[in-house]
Amino acid sequence: MTLTILGCHAATPRTFHNPTAQLLEVRGHLFLIDCGEGTQVALRKSKVKFARVKHIFISHLHGDHFFGLIGLISTFTLLGREADLHVYGPKGIKEIITIQLKLGKAWTNYNLIFHELDSKSPQLLFEDEKVEVHTIPLDHRVYTNGFLFKEKLGERKLNIEAAVAAKIDNSYFRKLKSGADVVNLKGKLISNESVTFPPDPPKSYAFCSDTAYCPEIIPQIQGVTALYHEATFLEEHKHLCEKTKHTTAQEAATIARDAKVGQLILGHFSTRYDRLDRYLDEAQPIFENTQLAEDFKVFEI
Amino acid sequence: MTLTILGCHAATPRTFHNPTAQLLEVRGHLFLIDCGEGTQVALRKSKVKFARVKHIFISHLHGDHFFGLIGLISTFTLLGREADLHVYGPKGIKEIITIQLKLGKAWTNYNLIFHELDSKSPQLLFEDEKVEVHTIPLDHRVYTNGFLFKEKLGERKLNIEAAVAAKIDNSYFRKLKSGADVVNLKGKLISNESVTFPPDPPKSYAFCSDTAYCPEIIPQIQGVTALYHEATFLEEHKHLCEKTKHTTAQEAATIARDAKVGQLILGHFSTRYDRLDRYLDEAQPIFENTQLAEDFKVFEI
């Protein structure tokens, strides 16, 4: 899994700070998560092939998380896109996009498929043989979901030396990867475990923004390889969290610790702080393996 | 009049090219003309005080001319704006903006006043004692207006030396500027022309984008001080103009020549050309005083 931060700042796009957008590359997919204003320019700067983005997940309908979507959809049209595009987001997102396409007489020349969300329970949004994507219901001023991306358990890995020594014909190697026992060239049954290694443990990534401190999500994100969690405020502004339904760095670290995640990435920083390392100062005493998101930073998960 | 180009490129925002947006400073007003995606960031880069923008004019509902509007309106709210904001644009623009504010539960805390346009004749949009703004109906794939900004004739200018020599009390100086004759300290009537200079000739600026070649606008823009005219294509792609309803550099120069404007500024460049000076090569033989727009370039008109 490779996570590219396209933007990780709260509220408004600024000269050197982008609002929320991320790209998650996993098992051949390139998932776009949120799409603040300017995301298409950030994608260009990241040299991403636009046609590879086939699924866009929008957490909620605040501008810093979706105002770039209509522009990206339109640019796909101008670039002659043919591949289907799936957009997952809160109920209403279809109307926002389609009224703009209609009034601009600018319908897409590709299939644009909306998956509108209104459930307050986790939903399975996407699944194929390699990956699953679920919603993570969050607690914000408007209806909001995080997203949980889970690899499925992959194939077993061939222990080539052992397989050759066990005189297994290489036409059986695919079958071995699928976990089956096979018969060797001498007619003897060879147990799978003796000539294969277990698959890599599947990785998982949870994106949680925007939200008030919400320990209800802990069972769902328990043990994820990486958690991106919003941390809009530092402790000195904790009183603002209640009104705005955001989280402090300490609270995000508490979620990470209690969910026993592998690593924590903080983002959605308020513009009021000059020194972002203050977020680390507050989070790391609670959860050590914490890093800060940064526009265009790439995390190998 | 000072014109700041915030963006002058067609179709999609790119790493180093912004879509259409301009700021016109005239007699204390700061008018924003069009608002492609990323305009709020371009405004920040130009160090503009956001609160000074009180009137936004949107030519048409293609994304490269208005996708930045919702973000700018939202940012004004986040910055605590109190001043009224007037938005002039095609019918439908109010619905596009309000549905996004409604679904984001993010109503503005200032008065947001829409002036929706659907007339195919020139309309007076704004007038005060110093300035008038009119629509210029254009010919594009969707309903589109250019905008004509006209200074009104200012006050006469005091010839201080002559006024003192004519023994006029300085309490009459305001009256002199308004054009009236006055009585001097010796009771003699002094003619206004003998102690004042005429006001500067009023300036005017016409913004015309996007449009097919449209000589019907010539009477309305006759003699303007400066004309911004779209020139999406060069002659080699003239065949694309009919389908897309755009203009070539030669056609824009023909409009400028026939309307006897003071200067021509070309913009809305297609991304297909590497060398923009080719636009000048084609326009200047027809209208010599032609310049190219450029993001963040400032024109003193």
C-alpha cells in the first residue's frame, strides 16, 4: 500500500497548503479519498495518470473535502476519458454534480456512477478478489464517513527450493500457491505447508476525517496497519472541538493506542498553528509511532 | 484602472496555468471577473484583501469560468466576512451555490445577493456616481455575457495658480470642481473654464470571453480604452471555432480594429500551443497594440 497525501490542511486552500485529498495505491487500484479544491492540480504535480483513478470516496460535504470534485470530473471529460468513474459520497452529492453538468451543457462522455450514502452503520462499498472498502461512520457537523481499505489474504508463496527438492512438476506451482496439496512426479502426496510460505499478512488503512473524538470506531479499526486521523486542534483549543466536532492530537493518539494500530498519521491541521511539530509533541507521548501528514508526502504502509 | 490577470487559460487548471479570473480596480472598486477553480489561491498570491471584493461577475457556466466561486464564497464565511457580496451571472448560478451551502450546512454569515441574468440584450448591472457596469451579450455554446466597465466623467481639476490669481476664496474650490462659475473676493463673477482644467477622459474596459467571432458587439465596445478578448485558437485551428464557439487571434484583432479600441489583450489560450507568441504574430498585423494576458500580469489601463 502506498499513500500519497495531496492535501492535509483544514478549512481553505492556501498558497502552499492544500485541503484534504489522498491517493491510496493498493493491489493495482488507485483510490482517491476526498477531493478539496485544487486536487486536480495536485494530481498533475504528483504525475498521476488520471485514467487510473476509477473510484473516488468523499467523506462529507464540507468544501475542503469535495469542492475539487466537479472540476476533476469535468477535466476527465475534456481529456477524453472512457473508463467508468465511481463516486461514493453522502446523499446529495449526485445532485450537486449533475446540476453543474446540466447548466454547463457538459455531460460526461464516460459513465459516472454515484453511490450515495446515508447509513449510520458501516457499509461495504467495494469488493473484488484483492481488496475491500468499507465506510467508517464518524461524528461530525454533517453526515460523514471515514473509509477502511482492507487487502484480502493473498496467495501462499512458493518455496521454490523445497518444491524442486520434493520433485513437484512446475505445472502444479499455481495450485500450490492456492493452498492445495499436490502429488509429485513419483506419485507421492506432498503437503502444501512443506513447500510454501504463508502469504504476507494483509494490510489495512483507515481514513478518519472529519470527526469529533469517537471511540465507537475502535472495534472497526482495531489493528489496522495505518490510521490517518484528523487532529484539527491542539489541547489549548480543545474547547473548540465540541462546537466544531473535531479532534485534538491527543485524542487522535488515544484512538490509535486503544485500537492498537500499526502507525498513526495526523492531518487536517488548523491554520492557526505556525509549528506543526507541536502536534507530534502532544500525540507521541500517548502513541509513539505517530507521523504528520504533509502535502505530497508519500507513506509506504 | 488596473487590471490584474489571475488566470487566462482555457479548459482546465494546470500546474502553472490558471483558468479565467481577473480583478479590475476602478475608482475604489475591486471587481472580480470570472472565478475558475483556484481563484482564491490566486487572490492570496496577489495579496488582495478579500473583503475588498464586493462584486463578482460570472460570464457563463463552464467550469473554467466559475468552479472557484463556491470555494471563494465559503472562504469568505470562514474569514468572518460581514460585507455584502453581489454575484452577477447566468440563471442557475444561485441554485448551484445554494445547494452546496445547504448540503454542507454552511450558510454564509454575510448577505449573498445573486443577480441572475437571462437577457440577450445589454443590461446595466451596477451603477454608482463613479462607475457603470453593463453586460455584453456574447455567442457561445451556453448563455454567456461579457462585461463593460465604464468610468463616469469625473470632476474638473482645479488650476490652483489661476484660482488664487483670480482671488477666489478656497471655500469655493469644491464648487469649482463641480463645474460652476463662482464670485471672487472682489465680487466679480469668474468663469469656471478660466480656473479649472477638464477632467480626465473616462476610461472603459470590455471583457469578452468566451465567444465565437461576434461583430455584433462592436457598436457597444466602440472606442473602449482596453478590450480583453478571448483568442482560444490560432488560424490553423479555425475549423474548431465553429463547433466550440470560440475565436481566433486574427478574429479578435479584427474586432479590436473595427471597434477602434485603445488596446487589445488576448487570453483564454488553448493548451495545445507551446509558443504563445504565435498569437501575437497572427493578431498584430491586424491590430498592432495587442498584448498577451499572462497569469498575475498587471495592466495599467
